[in-house]
Amino acid sequence: MSQSILIPARESNDRANANPAAESVVALRDVHKSYGAQKVVDGISLTVNRGETLAVLGRSGTGKSVLLRLIIGLQKPDSGSIAIHGQETASLGLDQMNLLRVKMGFLFQQAALYDSLTVEQNISFPLERHTNMSKAERAGRVKELLASVGMESALDKMPSDISGGMKKRVGLARALALRPDILLLDEPTAGLDPITSGEIDELILKLQEENNMASIVVTHDLLSAKTIADRIALLDKGKVAIEGSFEDLAASKDEFVTEFFKRDS
């Protein structure tokens, strides 16, 4: 595999902004979601272009992970619009939504590997379900994916035999199995030590550069967001409190933003 050139977040953001015709892959418009009397998502509007990484930050319970579930269609918004590649998800039937989901890779917070399957079988699972690849072709693709995340030696291991950081790597490989153009990451560095977190961040940057995806990363990790994101959206009480580059947020005089940065620095 060819070596990747890692582009600093700000440089990548400038590049995206310099192209006004950049393709909007994910677009949320005035999205609302409540559970009973609790408003979790309260009028959020966000867009993500191809090749761009948006990090979504916020306190616990501010709707970060709910946003990912709404985008992938695991839940429906109460109101507002969610469009994937220009298709309004609310108007799609189950079969159409499943076809759209194939274009999305999802890394769950705990990696969510199947405990009874080997690493190879975990990554091969979506290939068996959604492609007509032969067994040999699947095996080749699995080896390619594991090599891309530095886990080629773990082919026959069970999830219980590898560390949390390794599970995240395998989860990333599985999320990329179908060559998605949208990558959704839920707390990719949660529960990891600082060194392993840094390795996962560098891996995400490498994979993004190689695959040119639209990525949305939900995280509580400010350093991780600074490292991997072109833009950051900070949520507060179900709303976007501020959106911009890391430098934009760090320079903000808004009381909530400065308090958030102070406590997470």
C-alpha cells in the first residue's frame, strides 16, 4: 500500500473551503428529536462534504450519538430533513434505506465485534451479506483491510484475545469493508490510553486521506478532535452552540465554549 501524506486539519479545511462546489454528502436541516418531554436534538443543521471530517463535541446527553443513529436511519427524526447524497431519508422505504446504509461505515463506541467470530470472520461478514465476492476474493479483501489498520497478524484471533485499541482497529477495518463514502465514528478513542488514542487518531487520518470519505466523528476528546477534524460542531442542550475550526472555537469568548475548552484541556 502506498504511503499516505497526512494533511493538517486546518490545511485540509482550507482546501475544502476553497472549493465552493464541494459535494455535500450529508445534510441535516433543522432536525429535532425528543424522547417524551426531553428534547435531545433541538433544531440542528449541519453539512459534511466529501473528503471532510466533522467532529461533534458536547457534554453527555447533548444528542451527539443520537445524531449518528438518525443519520444512519436507526431512528427517525420528529421533524426536519436528513439527506444522504441528496436523498431524503424520511421518504425512503426499508429496502431503499438499506441500500443507502451500504454506503456508510459505522464504528460503534465499543467496536461491537461478534464475540463468536474470528477477526477475519468479523470483517468478512458484511462482504458475505452485501457482495457477490468469491471466498478467495473476500479473503483477499480482508487481508488488505487488516493490513491498512496494522492488524494483519490478528486474522485468526478472537475478539476476546485482543486489546481495546486493537478492537477499534478491527472495527475500523470492518467499517471500511464495503468501501463506504460516509464514515460514522462513535467515540473512537473512548476508554483508550493516551498513546493508543493517538495511534487511532493517526489511523483515522490515514484512512480518510486514502479513501476521501465524508466523516462524522462523535467524541468527548478535545485533542482527538483537534487532530482529525476539519470542522468542529460543539453541541449544548441539543443545539449547535458554535461551529468552525478548532482555532475558531478556541478563540471564542462565548461562556459555554470557553468553559468547555477549559475543562477539556
